[in-house]
Amino acid sequence: MDIMAAGRTYAFPDNQTLDEARPWWMEQSAGQTVVALDGQEIIESAKMGPNRPGRGQHIATASFLVHPQHQGRGVGRAFGEYVIHWARREGYRGIQFNAVVGANHPAAYLWQSLRLEIMGTVPEVFDHPDEGFVGLHVMYQCLR
Amino acid sequence: MDIMAAGRTYAFPDNQTLDEARPWWMEQSAGQTVVALDGQEIIESAKMGPNRPGRGQHIATASFLVHPQHQGRGVGRAFGEYVIHWARREGYRGIQFNAVVGANHPAAYLWQSLRLEIMGTVPEVFDHPDEGFVGLHVMYQCLR
């Protein structure tokens, strides 16, 4: 909830209650939402599923939230690898990230190291709380 | 409903009833859905609104459905101009189309003529009923 509220990584609605936020993160049916625990504390969560319904459902997408105090420990990379492996196993033809915040350099670097490519960057479409209007990358990897 | 079902232009869920399809097309609150009539027949509809919630709500998006028997009469262009005018008037900083089907050449041409630019094309992410896996363009125009 705090990471959502900080507004640095996703364009979710502002100031949501837990109940309002739930459907923005908890995947249904074809997808899944997973967490990583350090003891009893959740330190990362990822959700994955079809990027679009119908004629886009052969492409996967995923989103990630890492606890700020546990960044830089390789949890993001492990989850990225898990998600790509999951998408391949589920038979998706490719995986697309629709909105990687341009100012979030570690994320763009990590996804590129996992062979997602920046297909385009749309300028100024994300209102970053510290950096103002920044671009969003569209990233893609073919899995066939 | 027929255009949605034909699956050539949008990745909506397949085989929806009218009630299921309604929230995929009818905009709420900040957006609007408009139609063009020829007599009593609806020949085009467009919906427009914020592209993303929260930190993406300063960017507009829109979608268009034109009756197949009324294509090529300039209705699409008139609606495109209306939507861009609407977005500017409502104070949006830009307008983004997230998924223009690459095989839909008239649409890509029309939006470019209205000064949206192709920021990137993600290959094979749309399962076209006639042409198989084709790309989707991400298009954008700054309105400031």
C-alpha cells in the first residue's frame, strides 16, 4: 500500500483503501499474484497474467512491488526470472511491460538484462512525485 | 457489438453479451462516450477519458468504432478531430493511443495525419482474425 501510495512506479488511483486497491493488484483466473517472504514479512510481490483479453491474451504482462528496505538484494531479479519462466511455461508467445517508469532506472536496466527490449518511450505521461512528468517505456520480449 | 466480435481492431474479450461488453465501451465520470447518427442509425462511436488513473490521468486516450458500411466517409477523421479538441479543452497534457492495430493501415494513417506519432510498435501482440499475429502501435501527441 505504501509503495502504491508513493506513486513512483505505477499509475494506480491515488489514496485508495486496501479494499479499493485489492483488484488493482490481485490477479484473477488466468493470472497469479505471488509474494516473497523474509520471515513473516512480505518483501516483494509480483502479479502476472494476460496483457490484454481476447486477441491480446497470448501475450503476458507482469507488475512488481519491492519493499523499499529490501531493494538491491536481487529479489527483483529473482522475481523477473520467475515471471518470464512462468510465461514461457504457460505458453505465452511473448511478455510485455506496458509502463516502465523512465525515471526508474534500476527497473529498466533489470528488464533489459532479462532480455526485454524497450520498444518505445512515451514522454511525460507519468507524473512522478519527485521528478515531475517523465516518460514510460513499453518493453517486450518474444518467448518463441 | 459486431465490430467488437469481428476482433480486427481491439483486444476485447471474445463473445461478450451486450451487458458484458458495456463497461468495455461506456466511459464513466471523467470521460465520455459519443455517437454519430445517420438518421436513427449509429454509424460511429468514440470513447475518451484519462489513459491511466492517478499519476497517468493527465494524459487522455480514446477508442473508435466505425460502422463498416460507413467507412471512408470522413466520420473517423471528424471524430478524431473532436477527441483531440476535447482533450485539449479538458486540459490534458497529451493524448495516447495504446494499441493501434498495425494491420489497420487507414487508422495509423489517419492518426498520423492528426499529428499523433508512432512512439513504438510491439510485434505480434495482436491476434488478427485474417492476418495472424500483427503488431500494435503506441501513438502519442503532446497537446502543450
